[in-house]
Amino acid sequence: MEQQPAQPGVAAGGPTGTAAGPQPAPRPARKRESWLERLQNSHNGLGLVFMLPTGVLLLLFLSYPLGLGVWLGFTDAKIGRSGVFVGLENYIFLAGDSVAQLALFNTMFYTIVASILKFMLGLWLALLLNRSVRNTTFLRAVVLLPWIVPTALSAIAFWWIYDAQFSIISWVLTELGFIDRYVDFLGDPWNARFSTIAANVWRGIPFVAISLLAGLQTISPALYEAAAIDGATPWQRFWHITLPLLTPIIAVVMTFSVLFTFTDFQLIYVLTRGGPLNATHLMATLSFQRAISGGALGEGAALAIAMVPFLLAAILFSYFGLQRRAWQQGGDK
Amino acid sequence: MSAKTDNDSGGMAFLDTRLNRWVTVYIPMGLFLFVLLFPFYWMTITAFKPDAELLSREGNPFWVINPTLAHFNKLLFETDYPIWLLNTMFVSVVATAVSLVAAVLAAYAIERLRFQGAKVSGLAIFLAYLIPPSILFIPLAIVLQYLGLFNTRWALIFTYPTFLIPFCTWLLMGYFRTIPFELEECALIDGASRWEILIKIILPLAVPGLISAGIFAFTLSWNEFIYALTFVSDSEIKTVPVAVVTELVEGDVYHWGPLMAGALLGSLPVAIFYSFFVEYYVSGMTGAVKE
């Protein structure tokens, strides 16, 4: 930070400084190089050139589609027909549509239950990893596997685990004598909701655990020793040292986790396609069904855009989490 | 005493008794590992089971009695699976390479050139990372249709950078920040151009960051689903995750053997690739969260 004011001066001085050395020789070439040289000394010009690939790709394939999506939400576009402006018609229709209402409920339920479970189990796993620690490297690698492997493919494994006739879970429960009929994991609305949540939690725990473990490792052991000398119980140490120091990272990690869970698509698409009786339809899967399978682009886009307010809420949450961190550490970053 | 050598991070392990440690650490840890790894075990064992064993409730389902390669045989020689693997590889490698180049330039510009609007660009890139694919896929499909890229591999290669570039840029900005300014100042005084500084000084020092970003981008592209599902419909240009879900499932009869073999083979490349660079992956992930 301190060096920054000196930077432009040096940047401007550098190339001209060397040009002063072998002055007479490169004279003829000078004119041809001048615009390039000027570009190299101009922070704005060079910055623009360096930002060009990123800027073009993101504007064309991110910003423009985002705007187009908002516009589509106000039109009655179908596949193959560009559609006309219809105002809030799509949103009014969706607000009264029982399937869309159910999808909103499902999405909230899915996000809230899965996020709470991911947080609690992830924090527990992080604490265990932080304590057990022979071979953390190996353990971390193994724990992260569910997060690395393509979700669509692990979802297929869950599909097989949840199979109505050959489910291994049902087999074990029957052998142990807990149940006498195989559980219909994906055929019953509430079973299906909890089964998909379980698969989502399975996939999300590693991310939460490994990120929180990184946070745990930055907490100085001296604090725990001091607390132990003062007679704090393990629970008090967790509650008064670990948790407050971990809060900023928890805020960020959980924001990302909520963001991914709220907009989840592939797990549901593979396991249930929204069924049974739309009981597991999330807003993203319903949006896909309406827009791509059903051809109602405008309606699908409106459903997708309806997720934005929730995402904004999550981002604001993250922002204030970061603010709090900066404040805690007494620095400006 | 042995407990003390077990634990080098807390320094308080001497308070634990051995029994206590089993109950509070090892048993829960074992349960976690069992649950997290069981689907992979189940996937593997199913892929090697002959159909007769798969569809019977007799015997112990946790083990294979007569392992068979029939499912892999069917997958590799009777379906387009090898082509799907090549597609996924091609799309992931090209998208990762494009994103890395763009991200290096952008991160360097934002972090070191400090042009007007660098701060705003940095923030915009962070926000771009927070926009999920599930709200973009409908309008993106229209944009791709308009550009004539729909139902080609290029549709994926051009759209994957929308989530890869923001992540890689954000990660590399953090790495570039740790490289001392003095190195660049010396090089500038010695007459190096910005381009030379980037290639000869910054990039060699940022190799760990580049590896982190690269492996992250590669796994993200390999795992991508919703874009690949929406933008590509011909079987011979599908990627593995989409093709296994859409092409291997026929009607109501599920061929669990080939399905699991397909899931296993599709997971292996990314798992092996990742296992070589675990530390970079973890540092990338935790670094990005902590920034």
C-alpha cells in the first residue's frame, strides 16, 4: 500500500531511463515504437488491454444474458418466437400458480434444512479434523472427495442407493429388523424431500468442513491454554473462543453454501426431476422445465429472475460478514 | 505421553484420556468417513457385479462373488462413452486454458497496474462470481442460438469462462498481492516492459496460485451440468455427466451396472487429477474463502 504513490513515477521513469543510455543508435526505430511505448507507460491504456479478454467474455456471456433474462421475464417469449412485452403478467401468473408456490416452499425448505445440517455437521467434522490430526493431509483429501466428484454422477449413485426395490439402506434396515417393507425413498413426497436433502448435505459437508478447518487452524493455541488455566470447560472454550473467532469465516462459507443450495439444479434433476407430485421441484428445476422442456422462455426466465432478491440478500449478508471481520482484526483489509 | 505426540496442533492433548479420545474423536470421525465414502464404495462394487447378483436380495450385497467387466465392456464398446470422455476432456482443457490466460491478465491489471476503475472492476468480478448458472441458462441459450454456437462444443467453451474467470481472477489477485512491489520496481528500473515483468517475474512466482486456479477451473468444468444439459443435444458432443444421465437411462429399465460403471469412470479422471494437487486445491479453496 505504501509503495503505491511511488509506482507511477517509477513506471514512467523506467523505460525512458534506459532509452537515455544507448541514445544515438535506436533513433530511427523510435517513431514506430512510440505509441507502444506510450501504451506501456500508461496505466489506463495497458489496464484496458489486459482487461480486454475478461471484459469481452464476461460482458457478452454474463452481463448481457443477465439483462436479457430480466427483459425476457417481462415478455411472453416462446422457443422460436421472440415475444412481446407483457409487463408483470408472468410474475402475476406465477404468484397464483400452485406449482410455483410449491417450488418456492420447497426451495426455502431445502435451503434452510440442508444449510443448517451442513453447517452443524461441517463444523463438527472440522473440529474433529482439527483434533485428530495424524495425517491431516490424507484425511482432508479423502473428506473432500464428495465435493470433487461430478454431482450428477454421485447423484446417480444416490439414485441407486435410494432405489425402491434394491436400496441398500432398506436391505440393512430389514436385516436388522427395523422395517418389514422396503422404504420408497423417492416415491413419497416427504421421503423424497428428505432424501434429496440428505444427498445435498453429503455433497456440501466437505466444503464447509475444510473451509472452517482452515479458520480453526488460524486460532492461536495460547488462547485455549489460557482459558484452560482459568478453568474453562471444553464447552466454554468452544463457545467463547472458537465460535467468536470463527464467525467471519462462517459467515462467508455459509453465504456461499446458501447460494449454491438455493440455486441447486443437478441433484434434483438427476434424482427426481421435481417429482413425485412436484414435491421436490426447486425454482431452478421448475424454471428449466417451463422454459426448456415446455418452451415458455418468458415464464422460465421470470422464475429464474425471481431468485435474484434472495441471492441479493445472501450477498449483503456476506458483505456485512466481511465488514465485521475487518473490524475485528482492526485493519482496513 | 503417546497422546501428546498424537496432537501437534492443540498442545492440550495431555488433558485427554485415551478412552475419552476414542469416544469424542475417533468414533465420530470413523462414522463421518464411512458416510462420506460409502457411495463411492457402492458405486464401485455395483460396477463389478454381474446382473444376477445385482438383482437378487439373497446373500451379502456388500461384496461381489463373481466380479465381471461386462458392464465396462458394454459401456466402452456399445455406447459413445469414449467420445463423451474425450468431449469432456477437450471442453474442460480449452475452457480452463482460456480462463487462466484471461484471469492472469485481468488479475495483474487490477492488482498491479491500478488503472482508473481497477477497484470497481475487482468488485464487479467478485459479484460476477456470485451469479449462479441457474439464472443465466435461459437467456444464454438465446445468445448462443443467435451466435450460431448452439449445440456445438464451442457453446460450452465460451460459456464456462463466465464462472471460471471470476473465480480464477479473484484467486490470482490474492496471490499477486503477496509478491513484493520491489521486484517489479527493480525490473522497471532495469528497463523491462510490463509484459516482460508479468511473464518473467510475476508468473514464475505465482506458480502455486496458477496451479490452484487451474485445477479448480478444471474440476469445475468437468462437473458442469446445467449448461451442458441445455446447450448441447447431439449425443456425440455431450459431456460425461450429462450423457450418463440422459443417454444411459433408457425407459423404465435401469441398467444399474453400466450406469455405475459410467459414473465411476467419469469420476476417476477428476479424482486422480485432484489427488496429485490436493494441497493446491485446498489452499485455493480456503484462500478464496478467506479473501
